[in-house]
Amino acid sequence: MPLRTGLASLVSTYLEGGSAIAVAGESAAEYAEALVRQGAPPLAVEADQFALLSDALDPPTAGRVRDLPEGAVDLVVLRRAWRSPTDVAGALAAAARAVRPGGEVVATDIDVNQLLAGPSPRYPERLLYLAEPDAARRLTTSTASPGLLGSEAVRAGMRDIVTITYDDERGTYEDVGKLWSGIRRHGWRGAAWVSQERARTLFESVASSMAGAVPVGWAVDREPWFAVIGHVR
């Protein structure tokens, strides 16, 4: 299975022996396992919201980024590692502290503006938020903006900060029928914020209306994300 996100090229320089990588937040373990398959150091710690890839690190029992010793790792990847934007400052400060000089912090979140305004064939999940404004508001209030991540990265002491956008590909399918089967199986993020009956009804309506609207080769369940990358000196 390839890396789930467009972040692969950003972390490629750390996919070698001797590097230590911490991943925190949404799907942290899954992303870390994909990094290992791409040649990263082995998993030293694996939990639901945290993973550590390292040949040797003391202590090996760290369960959060903030538990890591100062300057312990070369790279921290924060995958939406906050419940609300108010948690961003603490997450970035902990990440910057854990990275040794010369390393990087990559902080990521959903690109809500692109998701709500982007083309529905590319981001079918958008249709759920169009039909459920309360779910759209909940997603928006729980998501950090690029500006917030950038400013908090500077406040945490990071430099040479850049922002990129990419698609988080959660599943790739042979055809549209299998795409809908895959989405039906693992759901959409916003479906957890409406009743099961409403989510099922809405999904069936969206699947029916989109059946002929997804071009050949676009059978991908994806979300638009952004990443803010900063160096630690």
C-alpha cells in the first residue's frame, strides 16, 4: 500500500537508518506503518494517536510527542493532532522541543475551504457538508487554518516556514462502483455528526446522483489537506 498522503516526498530525506521520526494525531499508526514500508526506521512505539520510528531511542516507552526528550527526533509529523484550534500552540511547541536542531516539523490539517468549495467529483464528501450545514460548521470550528499553523510555528521557534496543499487519498478503487462500496464501508468524517439513518439516506442519495459524474480514473476517496513545514534551529 502506498503512502496515504502527498507528504511522502516531504519526508523522504528522513527515510533512512539513523533518523528518528515521531508521528502524532489522526491515523498516526497507519501513516507510520506506511513510512516503514517506504524504508523508514522500524516502529519503536505504536499507539492509536502516536507512533515513533527509531533504531534506538531512550526512553522507548514515550506515548506522546510531549513525552519525548528534548531534541530526541529528526522529524515530527502532526496529522491534525488537536481537537480544536486552541490546542495548536501546545502541539507545535511540544513538537519543536522534541526535534533536534536541523530537523523539521510538518503540521497538517484538512483544507476546509477547498473541501467546501472544490469540485464534488474530486471530493464527493463535500456533498455531505452541503446537505448538512451543522456538520460543515463543526468541521470548520475543529480545524486549524494555514495562517494559524504558520503563526504558531513561528512562535514555537521554527524558521523557513512553507505551506503546501495536497490530497489525502484514503482509498483508490478500480471503478466508481467499488469506490462507493469502499466509502460505504468506512464512512465519511462528517457522517459521525448526523444520525445513522440520515447518514445512510444521504449517502445513498449522493451515490446515486454521483454515479455518472465521476470520470474514469477518478475512483479515489480523497480529502484536500495542507501542510505547514518548519525547520528547527
